[in-house]
Amino acid sequence: MTNRKIIQVAGATTMYFVLGFFILLILIILISFVAGLRVFFVSSPSMQPIIPQGAVIVVNSRRLEYIEPGDVITFRVQSGENLTHTVIFADFENDTIITQGEMNNVPDRSISYSAVIGRVIFHSVRFDAVFRFITSSVGIVLVVSLPLLAVFINTLIQKLCFQKKDIDSQNDIGANM
């Protein structure tokens, strides 16, 4: 296999890998949106040891009428801040939920069901850095620009290889005359 062919294969493979990753990321985001899933970061230690500070949580916003004591939910308080705490009392008919952080000594003020963003269905500290990066300004720019860059580089490599091939074939024709 020639160096030119290796470069072509490597360029195409890289482009398809980056495009595949980008398409997979878009599919995950779309499926999450349709399924009512949202991603948040836990910024306080109030839920330790159940959910460590800095963890990524995935919240499901569907079927909130079935919230019951023991569920961990994310909700918006009057200040606009999102909190994630354990439900200690829930009464759907009277639109009342009372929560408490695992490390807190007293329960939170009661909230209505309309303040609930969703029920926590997953948490992990392992994906924290990845999710923080992808949702940052730089991460968003890279997620959008890397596939475009991969297509551009692959196209450039293809053009350069074909130009070299055309020059080589013209030299071969000139040498045979």
C-alpha cells in the first residue's frame, strides 16, 4: 500500500469516526429531549453520601404525579436555583411536596408539583468532566466544528492525493513520448 493510499484511508476513517460521534451525540440529545430527560450538575454536598457533590444527574420529567417519599427529585425554588433533594412527603391532590437534603437537619419549605423538574434516574461522578466540557462554550464550539473540520481535512487530502496522481500520470505520459 502506498503512502498516498494510507493517508486517504486514514483521512476517511478519521472523518467517518468524527461524523459518527457527532451524529451519535445529536441522536442522544434528541432521544433525551423526546424522553423528557435533562442533565444537571450537583453543586452542593447536601445529598451526600447518596449523590456526591460534583456528580452529573439525569432527571426524567415524565409522570411526576407518581412522586412519592424516598424519590430524589430536582426542583426549582423561588430564587430560580435548582435543588436536588429527597422527597419526605408528597400529596398530589393538595399539590404539596416536602423535601430534605440527606445532610440537612431540617426539611425544606413545601413546594408545588409545578416546581418539580423531574425525578433523578441516574447519577455519576465519572462523567462529570465530560458533561461539563461538552456543555461549556468551548465544548459546544468543538462539538460543532470538529465534524466540519474533519470533512474539510478529508476533502483537502482527497484533492491533494488526486492532484498528485494526475501529475504522476502526466509525467508518465510525457516520459512515454
